[in-house]
Amino acid sequence: MKMRRLLLLTLVITLVGCKKQPTNNTFFTGFFPNSKDSLVILYADDIPIDTTFLNKDKNFTFSLNIKESKLYNFEIGGNYQYIYLEPLDSLVVYANALRFEESISFSGKGSVINNFLLSQLNSIDIQTDTLKNYHSLPPIKYREKIDSILMIKEEEFNHFVKNYPHLTKEAKNIALVSCVFPLYKEVEIYPFIYHDKNRSLINQLLPPNFYNYRKKIDYNDTFLQYYRPYYSYMVMYVNNLAFTKYSYNNNTLVDINRELGFHLEKIKIIDSLFSKGSLRDNLYRNAAYAYIFNIQEHTQYQDYFDKFAKYNKDNQHKAELDKVFKNVIALQAGQIPPDFDLIDTKGTLTKFSEIQKPEVTIYYFWSVNQRELSNLIFDRIAQLKSLFPNVKFVGIDIGQDKTQWRKRISENQWTDQYHSINFMDLSQKFLINNINKSVIIDKNGRIISAFEDIFSPNLEKILLYKAS
């Protein structure tokens, strides 16, 4: 994301010059007090289409020539927000940058629908813990709980439409999706969680009408394909169909995410349900990453890649996925790990290949920007050090602030410490999707495991075998 933003800076020069704003355009303006970041990026279909800077008063303006309704999102300082615009709207957004999610609101023409969408997303976020607790209920009681919430949501939607009868068809549709699709997604998740908690194949116990809402859904709505509630539902819908088919055919109670067959079912289901286009491509992209970050049996990778390629010859993400698959192969056990740039505690530039140890070594990641999680990681490293005194431990900070990193490591007695100066390069080469990841290297500088979670009990098993 940071690289994309840097590239966009070259575009800004041509887009923020002094122009007379035509009166027949659609305007999106805003005010972000306390913002340290001045670059505002506007996206359509996940593609950056315009950029501008905040002026000295922390205001910005986009002037758009649009002929039909469109769903956009904008970014400032790492914060993202959807906006729905219709021709001739003049939407105004306000957010205190120090409390972005809590303070954001809309005014002006087009604000009614945007405030409604925002309120629905916020209400689901507030209910997250409650919805999770429902997953342990048996099917009929679970649907009773969800149906009671769905009834409230549908009443909110009907009340909204009644109060604003001039809403367009597109506005009504996205409003309804914002109300009910997050709950539909929870229903699709339910079999997974129930399965894990109760070690029971719940799909065999579901009543016939458990998924009755599916009949009302358009599974190839191009207008909504980048809208989070719609897309997130589609991901879980595919997951649940694959889970149902694979667990039924194999009568298995194992962790389904670790099964190659489950991921192969997802490939076939996406192909059968979704026509060519961005939604299909994005679902395949999601499926590929889900496979990579869940499967631990690395010898199966090539089989998956070969089958995946048959369905994705024209995928818009093909170049990215080919590169990711190549990186996965490079991280298999026995390979020499990829190289990347670091600085040591003295500020000297070095490389990963230059800091290899003559002992079995765990390279763990942490971030000065995530203090609480990093403290848990340090506690875990202290535990492992006491259990395996012959193993070396090396920390790599992937935070954004070198000064804060130096300050932090001066506070305590640490293991060897380094700072990554190009996290994008590092994350792509080592497929880092969270900082819990660790890389275990043997005394010859070859990979033992590049996919182990630092908190995983399996890590001790690896060290008992390799470091003895």
C-alpha cells in the first residue's frame, strides 16, 4: 500500500492544479482536523482514480464527472471509508484524524444514504462479540437469534426507505445489503465455528430452511462486487459450500482449513457459480491466499498451483499470484531463504544473508507500532529461550519508526535485534500476513520452517527434533 501511495504522488501534480470547477459535476469534499497525512486517494473498483492534498485548513475537494451511481472508497493516513455517489451529489465528510472511526460523519447532498451505510457497518461491529457467542448454539436456536436481529435490521431498512421515498433503486439495494449481508455472512460462518467447538458435523443437523435467504441473493452483482458486506459474504458462502461438500464426502472432523481437498473444492465451486469478471477473480485471489496461509504440508503446493492455474488463465491478479506461488516454493524446507535489507542497532545497513548464525535460529517479527502484541511475542521468546538454550533468537522489527525502534530496544535486554527498512519487500518474500510469523533456519543457513506461528505448540516439536 505504501508503494502504491508513493507512485500516486506523481499523479497528484497533474490533478490538483487550480481548475475552475464545473457546476454540473459531482463533488466530494471533506475536512480532517488533526490529520498528519495530507494525501487523500479516491478509489473506484479498488483502483485509484484521483488524488489530492489537504490544504492548510485541512480541507480537500474532488470534482467528478459521473453519469451514473457509483460506489467509491477513499483513503487518508491508512484509514479507508466507502462512499456512495450519484450524479450531481455534493457530499461532505468530516472526521477527526485522532478518532477517525468514532467521529466520521457526512453532510450535504448524498449524505443520507452514506450516513445510513456507515451506521449499519458500525452497528455490526458493535455486535461482533454477541454474534460470536451465538455460534455455540444448536441450529434452530441459532437461527432464532439471528432471525430476531434480521427482523430489526429489516425494520430499520423499511423505516429508512419510508422516510426517504426518493431514494434510487441502487441506493435502496446497497442500503439493504448493508443491513442484512453481515448477518447472512455470520450464518455461513456458523458451521465452521460449531464444528470446531463441538467436534460435530453440524451440516447434517441443519433444518432444510436454514439457508432460505440464499434464494434472494444476486451472486453476480457487479455494482456491489467491491462492497465489503457483499464481498465478505461471498467469501464465506464459497467457504461454506466447500466445507459442506468436503466434510460430507470425507466424514472428517479435522481442521478443514488444513485440508488440500477443501481448498480444491473451493476452486471448483467458484468456477461453477461466478461468471467471468472482477468478483470471480477476487474470489480466486482470496482462495489462493487462504490456501497459502493455512496449509502446512508444503509438498502439496505444486499440486494445488497446477489445478489453480487451469481456472485462472485470464485472472486480473495472475501476475501477482504467480509471484506469490513462486515465493511459496522458495520458502519450502531445505531452501536457502530469500534475502532482504536490514539495519542493525548501530544503524549499519546489512542483509538477512549476512546475519545467519552457526546454530539453529528462530527469526521472529515484532512491531514497535504494536506494543501490546509485541510484548506477548517477547514473553514467548523468553519462554522458548529457557526451554531451548542451544537455539539462537533474532528479532526483526517491521514497524515504521526507526527512532522509536532504537528507543524501545534500549529499554530492555533483548536478543539480537534488527529493523526491516523495506517491509513490502520482506512481506512479499516471506508471505507475512501477521507479525506472529517466525522463520526457523538450520545451522547451514537453510529453511527448517518458514510458516510457523511463534505461539504455535508445534514450534516446540520442531525445535525438539531439529535442535537436539
